[in-house]
Amino acid sequence: MKALYKYAPGARASRLEEHPAPQLTPRDNVFIRVSVCAVSAADLQIYQGKFSSTPPFIMGHEFVGEVESVFPGVTAVAPGDRVTVRPYLYACGQCQSCRDGFPQYCEKKQFLGVDRDGALAEYITLPEEYLHKIPASIPDNIACLAAPMAAVAGELSPGLLRPGDTVLILGSGLTALLALVAAKAAGAQKVIIAGVTQDRPVRFPAATALGADLVVDTLTQDLPAVILEETQGLGAHLAIETTGTEAGVNNAIDCLRVGGRMACLAQSQRESIAAKWDTAMEKFLTLRFFHTSAYTEIDRALKILEEYPRELKPLVTHPGRLEDWERVFETLSRGGGIAGVLRIRPL
């Protein structure tokens, strides 16, 4: 089978290779033919040599596929089912992290496409308990975004996002736009996207098409002034920070009202950043950090993707075939796009 193989550490040490198809086992008991696989931020960092991993392995984890066969005794899925997966596998269920509801931090867990072979390949085998059936109405190119949507939607809990809120989202990449969709689905009254000038050609129009009430260029506009004008001088109820930058964090603090809430969804890739700590304290802000997700919200994410009233095609700016992988990876690495999706199985 064809597979995108990370064959060595470092930048661009990846290539399309022929590999034997995986075999069913009592643990990896579902054999799946992969239809499409999204190119995630982790995949790009692996390609760039910036993500901690131990090659060699097949890349990819955000996929849609069709079950072809199952090991005896499998009951959760059957041949012909269209499925996606929770990417963190093999959590023990017994350690303190698992018992506390954080199986993604289990020392025994493996990350699909990082710790074991992934889904940028024609076939994959996986445990039945990590698979989720996909409604027929969701197209492949959108259904493969269920895992990142689950990470975002699971973090926007009812206590954090309340119906009628004005929500400010810092950033306009995939995480930000999925947060836009999730916030609207959760009942936000107004959602404002704040990006930069280079986002104007692709990301800003996509945000508007997906339902953003306003998009702001923080390099040419005074974001706090815009937010105050949009909120009768009060500020946003909730800020969702997806850039991981010092400017993004401090813009969020400045734009929130007294008693506001802030969700940080991105790492800074730095040991520390300077934040307006006293301002946050004086405003009585609630601050929550989210590094990763338990991916327990996949079914809810699929429901959002299925029922969202707007067309979600703008999320996928770089479709291609598996053979086009290098072009898609290079284009996304230069920034400005949103999501790349590679088709493995021909239509």
C-alpha cells in the first residue's frame, strides 16, 4: 500500500513509500480502507522537524475511512461502516490520569501517526473502542475534521460559553474557525474574529462565510476600541486565544469585560511570555488553559458538523491526492491557508 512515511528525524525527512498493509490483531481489531486524511498542525510540525517524535512511522491521524473487515467478536462496527477515530490510543484506564478523566496523559497511550503508524496510507487497523460512525450527510473532507472540532467543542463547556455571549476569537486559522463554528452552535450571539493583514485573502472571507459577525485586522485596527464599540463599552464575555502569542494573550485580556472568561488553546512555543497579569486580576477574569483534549466529544463534534446551518467547505483550502502531499504540506507551511485534506481512496 502507499503511505506517507516519516523515515528519519529532522525537517522534510518524509516520502511516499510502498508498505505492507497492516494485519488484524486482537487489539487492532478493525481493518479500515482510508478515504481521506487531513493534514494537522502536528503533521506539519513533524514534517518541519519541530514536533517531538521517534521515526520511522506512517504519518496522519485525522481521517475518514470505511471498515472492510473485523476480528472475530467485534460488535461496535461492521464492514461498510464509515468511521473516524479518537487519535489517542491504548490508555490503560487504571492510572491516576485515566481515573481523573485525562486518558490523553496516560503514560501508556499512543498518539496515532506519531507513536505508531497513522492514517496517511491506504489502509489502517485500529481498536473498535476508539472508532466513531460518521453520519452519511457529512462529506469526507469535513468529517475528517471531527477530532480537532472535538478538541475545541469539548473545551467550550456550558460554564465557559453561555448562550447570548459575545465571543472574541484571537486568530483565524483552523482552530479559530472551528471555535467560531462551535461557539455559534453553542448559542453565542456575536462572534468576532481577530486576525492579521495576511489573513485577508483567504481566512477572513472564510470566517465571514462560516458566520462571523465581524472580522478585525489587528495590524490596521485598534482591536480593544472595536470590541468596546461592539459591546456598548463593556467588552466581550469570552475570549478564545488560538495564536499562542504575547500580543494575542494581552489583546484578549484588554478586550474582556469585568468578570469575563478566557480560554487559551495554543502553546506559545516559548518558556514564558509577558501577560497583563494585574489587568486580568482587576477584571476578575476566569482563565482556563487547554493543551490537548480527551477526544471524548467526537460524537458531539460530528453532530455540530452535521447540523451547522452554514456550508463548511471554506474550512478546506488545500484539497489534494495523497500523491500531492508535498505540495500541500509546503503550501500550508508557508501560512495563509486553513486546512489541507488528502484523498487516499479515489472517488
